[in-house]
Amino acid sequence: MTSDAGRMTSGAAVRGMRAAVIHHYGGPEEFRTETVPEPVAGPGQVLIDVTLAGLNYADLHCRTGEYARYPLPAVLGADVVGRRRGDGRRVVALLRAGGGYARVAVAEAAHTVEVPDGVADAQALALLEQGATAYGALTLAGRLRPGETVAVTAAAGGVGHLAVQLARELGAARVLALASTPAKREFARSLGADRVLDPADPGLADRLGESGGVDLFVDLVGGPVLRAGLAGLAPFGRLLSVGARGGPEESFSVDELADRSAGLLGFWLQHVLADRALFAATAARLFELAAGRRLVARIDRTVPLSGVAGAHRVLAARETMGKVLVDVGRED
Ligand SMILES: NC(=O)c1ccc[n+]([C@@H]2O[C@H](COP(=O)([O-])OP(=O)(O)OC[C@H]3O[C@@H](n4cnc5c(N)ncnc54)[C@H](OP(=O)(O)O)[C@@H]3O)[C@@H](O)[C@H]2O)c1
């Protein structure tokens, strides 16, 4: 949230709004529900009267100051859905400068898309950040081809559960889903995964390598699972890093990759967002799939604005399946 301190200007003309605010980087206990000045839209920006804000894994790192060190006090939250000020149109937006856990958010117009009638607010919100990540990772970075075998880590999570469905939709012949609990694995299976695996299984690399191995290993977690992913690749397979939980990362030598004819890839949603036409086309595709019920986001829970701290706790404790939402109009 690079300019939020500037946006929180005080003065008689500035209206107040309720928001979940942090005054220090630290644990979830840092959140305070407070009245703060409404943000002000600058050139190329729009104001949104927010109905729902989303949680993303990166929010946890933003809160501790490890990811992006926003000026304090700060309002975190990277995605919102609501009504655009001025024309009242239903829009969903990605906020690269934070500010989502609030009744009003300011968004770049270029990072805002209108929500079609056939898609509910919660679906649109759960699909945009995490769906565009899953779709971009599979298609742009991973270059998934029909008939390939795809594996997805954190497969019951916000990005992961959409990646499992999208891999199917894009013609993967087999989808392997990795998730840490039986309930999560059962959920991943219900989404169309052919096989579910426990990332803690010491024989994981062998299981991934069965039936010819994995063509595209989509990793949302980082760390040791990447090594198992490399070992389980089919010849010419691709290891795709999309996310990290924090902590030491694996490194691979060129020789290790060459020995397997393997590719090592990365994906960052920012490169989709930076291209308005690509971002809009991605959103349109996701909404089309959602309207046809071919892609369904699971809403794990919706918490009130005063419940953001608890929502951060359950996300960090790996207790969620799908997307966590904040109803910014509620304070219980
Ligand atoms: N590259 C990009 O542009 C981009 C964009 C959006 C998100 N992401 C990344 O994608 C990943 C998923 O994001 P999300 O918002 O959808 O989160 P999420 O998947 O809903 O939650 C994170 C999941 O990571 C797994 N995990 C493994 N080790 C963990 C640990 N030590 N602590 C907590 N969780 C752990 C857990 O699944 P299990 O219990 O099943 O292991 C947990 O449910 C994150 O790494 C995020 O940063 C990247």
C-alpha cells in the first residue's frame, strides 16, 4: 500500500469509513477495527463501495512486514468486490497497494473489471486474484497441453482448488492433487482430481513418477516438495513455482534439470495485471466458466470486518479450503 498514508488525508471534506487497520507489523492481534478517512481516488483510479474483501496468503506476509512494507497505519487486503462510485456498476478489483479490508477502497481502473450478471459477488471475488493466478500459471507459464498430467500442491487452497478445476477444463488427462489432510484431499477429489497425495508422504517422488510421471508440476508452497516434484517429472516435464509459504527454498543445478530434460518455470500475476488486454481477457474467461458452473469457487467462510484477525489465524494454521471473505459491512 505505497500511498495509503497519503490517501488517509484528514480534513473536514474527508468522510470517515470503517476499516481493519494495523498500526504495527506483527501478529493477527495487531488488527483494530477503526474509523479512518476514506481513500481519495487519484488519476486513473476509481473508488469502490466494497461489499466483500478477500484474503490471500500473501496478506499474512504483508501483516508481518515481510512482503511489502506499507506505510503505517495500513489497511491490508488485495482484492475487493463492490459498487463503483459514480456509475454504481458491480466491479471486482485487485489492489496492488492494499486497502481491501475497508468499506471503501481505491483501485486502479486498469485493475478493475465489471462483474457479469450471471456471477455472484463472492464468486467474482474468489475467482479474480486466485483464478487468474491458476489460469495464468497453467496456460501462460506452464503452457499446459491437452492430454498432459498435472500435479498441484496446496490443492484445496484458494488458488489450488481453482487450478485443479482449470487443469481439467484445459484438457489435462490426469490431475494429481497434493493436500495435507484427508478432508482437503477428499475435497480435491470432489473437484475432479484423479489421484490425491499427501505432501508429507516420504514416497511422494515415487508416487508422482508412477504412470509416466508428471508433465506440469504446479507448486504453490515451495520448499522440499519442489524436490519431490522434480524427481517425479516425466521427461520434458516442467516444474512451475507459483507460491511460497516462507522459509528456505530449494535450488536446482542446471545439470539436474538437463539430466531429466526438465524445465524450471516461475509465474507472477503482476505480468498479467500489467497487460490490460490480457487481464481483461483472463477475467472474462474465468467469469464465463463460472457463469456456466464449469468453475466454482468454494467459499470457506465469510467473516465480519472485526473478524479479520481470526481469519488470518485460520489461514496461517492451514485450516481453510477455498477462499476466505470479509463482509466489510458487518462488525459482530
Ligand atoms: N505467483 C503469484 O502471482 C501468486 C498469486 C496469488 C497467490 N500466490 C501464491 O499461491 C499460494 C496459495 O495462495 P492462496 O492465497 O490460495 O493460499 P491457500 O492455498 O488458500 O493457503 C495456503 C496453503 O498452503 C499450504 N501450506 C503449506 N505449507 C504451509 C505452511 N507452512 N503454512 C501455511 N500454509 C501452508 C496449505 O495447504 P496444505 O495444508 O494442503 O499444504 C495452505 O492451505 C501462496 O503461496 C501465494 O503466495 C502466488
